[in-house]
Amino acid sequence: MLLVTALALILLFVFTGFMARFYHQDERSLARQWSAKADAAMQSGDTKAAIEDYRTALIYSRGNGETSGANETYELHLAQALAASNHSDEARAYFLTLAEREPGNATVNLELARLAARSGDVTEASRYYNAAIFGVWDRDPAAQRRAARIEYSKFLLEHGEAAEAQAQLISLAAALPNASRDDAALHVQAGQLLMESGATANALEEFQRALQLDPSSVDAARGVALANQLLGGSHTGSPQ
Amino acid sequence: MGFLGSDSSQGESTGSEPTPSAAAPAVRRSRFDAAIDSLRQKIALEETTLFLLLAVAIGLFSGLAVVCFRIAIEWTRVGLLGSALYPSVPRVFLVPAIAGLAVAFLVIKFFPRVRGSGVTQTKSAVYIYDGFIPFQTVIGKFICCALAIGSGQSLGPEDPSLQMGAGIASLLGRKLKLSREKVRLIAPVGAAAGLAAAFNSPIAAVVFVIEEVIGTWSAGVLGAIVLAAVSSVVVSRWFLGSEPLFRTPAYSLVNPIELVSYAVLGIAGGIVSLLFAKALSFTRPRLRAIGGSSQYWLPAAAGLVIGVAGIWIPQVMGAGYNYMDQAMHGQFVWQFLIVLALAKIIATTLSFSSGAPGGMFAPTLFIGAMLGAAVGGAEHILTPNSTGPVGAYALVGMGTLFAGFLRVPLTSVFMVLEVSGNYSIILPVIISNAIAYLISLRFQEKPIFDVLSRQEGLDLPSMEELREGQALRVEDAMRPATMPILSSVDSVAAAIEHTRSNQDPNSPEEFFLVRFPTGRWAGVREPALHKFVADGQGSVALGDLLGGQRLPRLHPDQPADLAMRLMRDWPYLPVVSRADALRLEGIVSLSDILNAYLRKPN
């Protein structure tokens, strides 16, 4: 009887193993199908359908051998779709769950910052913006970090936090690339924001740097002229 | 014959296997049987040790069965209702009804014992049928519940998993020829294994079986139950992953005043528990009483009603775990959550009362989650600065309904902790659960499992009554010692004089207690004292003459049952303080105990 029991256990193990394998394969496949459908819906602007499809994808992705990254991608996309369709509370709940699992995820922190900004919570938004700026980005971290800082600076300026905005913009300016003509636009943007924050001298430097990179930049020249005017200085710059 | 041959309680069979008579001629055994017997003698393990090893095997088998069961439910659901979160209208309308008909046919024709959730059936196996659960019931439960739940009946898979685990354990116990006592005990071991794998929560499963099925914490059973539960969860997590049933959002107590909100949830949970229990208690016997061919069409009718409701509220179909997840993330407004909770009560009442096999655990969690999220959502509007996330309320709500409806307060606390993995939620859980439990206790005389078993004509012991019942203690029966107490160091003559001068002449005593300096107590009768004197031992110390005689000592807090067992031929026994054995608190006799039982309110 012992032998029969042991054999039965082994057979049941093997059978269950096959059953579980097919089950996980099915579920993974369903998760990917629904996720693809949701992505298509998002691209076509149908966020309601996208939300439902992402939810469905999430159900099938759980514990089904998907990598944790894939699971979190579905959850992130769902949260982003919810945020895009103004389901802020629910989006926030999902983002918080993701943040708990990956506190350094810059994308999640940025989304949380945006939700906080939407609700007017400056303290919480600042916290999450900073977490995003210093967090881990999956692609092109320099550019993403830069974009996050710019967004944060704009937010601070909108809420009258000029001093903090200046600090962010000065850090931003110091890290801007100076390699090619294409980088001039970034310096112009930084300069414009610095002007807005009241750091005119710093803004002038950025406009001048932009002109050096791209002497034909009209915006840079205009910026230099305006900054000089505000500073009462004699520095000029004109497109060649 | 016991598992390894030595078994003192045999002569009776468990199940249908015939018992060999002692006088039967020796049966020619195969070489294999002889080898096994030889191995047995060499190993010579105690049955208790083997019972524990068997518990592990039961856990493995139950875990595998539950894994297959959960997969079967999911495949049935996807196959019948489609893979979309909200199934299409034709499927929702037709599938539960048609599947209900199929389930009814299977149950009536092939598997008549699979009706019900499985908890009452497991208890009846333990207390009435010596742990016997036919394996056919396990197969039938698997097939019928997978079909019922997968097709959208508002039932859960946990209770059936409990019964399947118990059935597997019963089969193993019978085939391995355990003693009758062990076979009776083995069903709860399997039950814990099945439930642990279904919930992915070993502690909650163990506590539930102890709280609701067996009602005892004895070391032997507890060890086996824990081993089985752990084994089954290991298997379940191996194949299905260790992800919790829900993705619970982060929880923290925003403000201590928030505990008042959880108390409100407890009150709401208590009321809803009562509503659910009353609905079931009312509906089930009435549907069962319809008779005729109703057994065939009732599950289909329930499926049709659920299907129609499912067109607008698809969340009421099936176990509902996915929707609980959404409620925890604040998807629904509080008004809709109330609607969901009430709709689920109606749907589950119909499904269960129609005779469709399946469990009530998942629907209870669903109702609790919706109610909790509703209370949390409403609190957010009223007191936004002192209310935590809605998900926390949903989580606590699940435990609250568990405590109020199923009347298993300990299980509900552990379940919430295991499911959430967050200890900081324990305070709200305890507060809310306790309030719901007390409300349910006050207004619903019997727990729902007791009600269901009575409706089936079974008189099973109520674990709650055993827990809540006041055991009679020695202090309830004892009386002051009015007779003189003798000292072992006194001489016999002095003792006689002491008894004469200190005894109440109106109620003379013939038996006296003798106190030794060491805290030992003995007893001596008056004729014996006089005999000692007649033998010329009047000046000898009483203690020297009594030898090693030792009267059992009692303490006031001990059960009266113990006093009765120790009484034997003694007219009464001393009751002494636990802090000082020399201090006599009183005496107790057999008639004192019996009078106390007669006085005890029923």
C-alpha cells in the first residue's frame, strides 16, 4: 500500500505539473493578447476600452510565470490609462502599489507627482518629482531626467515657488549637453524658464550658450537681447 | 490491523473493509506481504509518528488536488464565459442556467453527497461517520464545483477544497489501515491541507479547522494539521506561484481617530452578516421543501437569475476575486459598492440554496470587501483628512464579514494578516471583527454552519457553544471545611481529642483530613483512630501511622470533571490554594459536584 501511495503521489505530481504548465502558458498568452488590445485602444484614444483590457491583462498575468517586469508593465499601463482618463484615486492606488515594490522607479514617481500636482498638493508633488529626478529610468535616463526637471520647474513656477524653481533650473542648466547644434534648443528652454524664475543673469548665460551652439537661433538671440535689457547690460548677440 | 501491526483498538472496521477475525485460519501471504511485515517489525514506528508523516503526505496530495481544482475552475470559466473581464451578454445569460442544469443532473445521478459547501459535510464525517468520506465525493465535488463556480454561480472554491482534502485524507487513512480513532482525526488534517492550499494561507486554515471543525488544540492533532497545511501550501505555491490572492495597497493608520471609522465598519459588518445569515436560513429550507423535480431545475433557475443580474452587475458571478482587487484599488463609488454587496448576498443565497455545490468563503470575502470599501469611500467624503486608503477598509471588511457571518473571529484576524502581509493593519482588524462578531452573537443564536447542519437533520456539536460554554469548576461546587483539620505531627490521642472538642455535635463527621507539613494531604476515619489507640499507638504521630497515603489535592480553578474522576471512594477531597498547598480553601464531595451541575443554568 505504501508503494501504491508513493506511485500515486508521483503520478499526480507529474500530471499536475503538465496541467500547471499548460495553464500558465494559456494565461500568459491571454495576458499578452489583452495587453496588445489595450495598447491599440490607448493609441486610438479609447482609454475606457484600454482600461478594461489592461485590467483583463493584469488578471491573467498574475502568478503565471510572467516576469515581474511584465506584471508591473501591465499594472503601470493600467495606472497610466486610469490617470489619463481622470480616475485619479484609482490610478494613485495602483501607482502606490508599484512604488511600494519599486521605490526608485522614476516613471512611477513621476506619475505620482503628476497626480499630486493635479490635486494641488505641492509638498507631495515635490517629493515625488524629486524621487523621479533621482530615480531609475529605464530608457535614456539623461533626457528623461532633464524632462522631469523641466516639468517640475514649471510646476514650481506655477505655484509661486520661484526660489526652488531657480535651484532646479540651475542644476538643469549645469547638466545640459553642449555637443551639437541640436542642444541649443535645450539651452533656450532653460534660459526662458530661468527668466521666468527671476534668475536673469543665469538666463543670459544659457541664451549665450545656445547662440554659441547655433548662431542662427532666433530664440536665443531674442533671449540674449531681453536678458540684457533687463540687466541693463551691453551684451548683444545677433544671428549670423 | 493497525498501520504497523500494533493496534489495541481493533476488532471494528472503518469504511467497508471486512475485519479479519482472530480465529480465522492463517492466510497464505505473498512474499511481498511478508517482506512488508518484516520491514514493519524492523522499523517499529509508533502510530503517532506515522500519523505525522502521513499528515505530510496528505498535505502533498491535497495541495496537488487543489491546484488541479483551481486550474479546472479557471479553464471552465474561460471556456464557458470567455476570457474578457466582463463576459458577453449571451454567455452571461445562458451559461449559468445551462451549467446549473448539468450540475443538478450530475449531483442527483452520480454524486448525491456533494451538495453543500463542504464544511458541514466534513464535520459530519468526523462526528458521525468516524472520519469516512467516500472518494467518489471527492471526485464529484471536484467536477461539480468546477462546473458550478466556473459557469458563474455565486460560490467559492475554498470550502469544497476543504472537503476534498478531508476526503483524500480519509481515503489514505482507510487504505493504510489506521485505527478508528486516527481515521476520525485524519479528516480534519486533510481539511486544513485543502483549505490552506485554496487560500494560500496556512495559519488561517489551521486556525479555522481548530476553531470550527474540531474545537481542540491537543498537541497530537495540532502537529499533524500544521504539517499538512504547510505541505499543501508549499505544493500550491510551487505550481501556482506565491502571489497573494489580492494586490493589497500599502496601509498605514492616518490618524488614531480613524479607529472609530473601523468601529463603524464593524457595526455595518455585523448588520450585514445578520442579513446574510437570515437570508440563507430563510431561503434554503424553503427551496429544499419544494420537492418533486425541483432539484433538477433549481440550480438552473438560480443560474438564470444570476445570469440576468450579471448582464448589469457581472461582478456577482463566480467567486469574484478579480472584482475584490478592483474594489481595493478604489475603482467603484461607494454607492455602487453597497449595491454589489447586497447583490452578492442575494446571488449567493440563491446559488447555495438551490443545491448547487460550492462554498461560501469567497462570497463572504467579496461582500466584506465591497462593504468595507463602501464605508471607506463614504468616510473619505466625510473626513478626508483622517481616512486611510479605501483598500485598507476593503481588506478589513473581508475579515469583518468572516468574523460576523461565519463566526470564526480568530480565523478572520489571521486570514487578513496573511492575505495582506501587513501587520500594521491588525488593530483595525481586531476592533472591526470583534464588534461584528458580538453583534452577530447577540442577534443570531446559532452560527451559520450550525444552522445549515440542523437544516440537514444533523445534530453536530457546535464549536462556538463549546468555546462559549462555561465549564463547571471546583470552586462552583466546593464548600467550607467545617470539620476539624488534623495535623500529621499530632499524636493519635491528641487528634481524637481535637476532633471531640472541635466538632459540631449536630453534624458529626466520620472522615477527617490530615495535613502534612510538606503540603501533602491524607484522610483518616474515626474508627481507625480509635483502633490505633486500642492497639497501643495512641502516642504515635498520626503521620507515621498513615504511611504513604496521599489524598488527591484539588484547586478551585480546576474543572469539576477532574474532581469527579479523582474522587473514587473518598467522601470528600481537599481544595487547596495554588500558592500554598497548606492553605485549605474548602472541600468538595461527589454530591457537592452533582448539586452544582443541577444548579448550573442550561
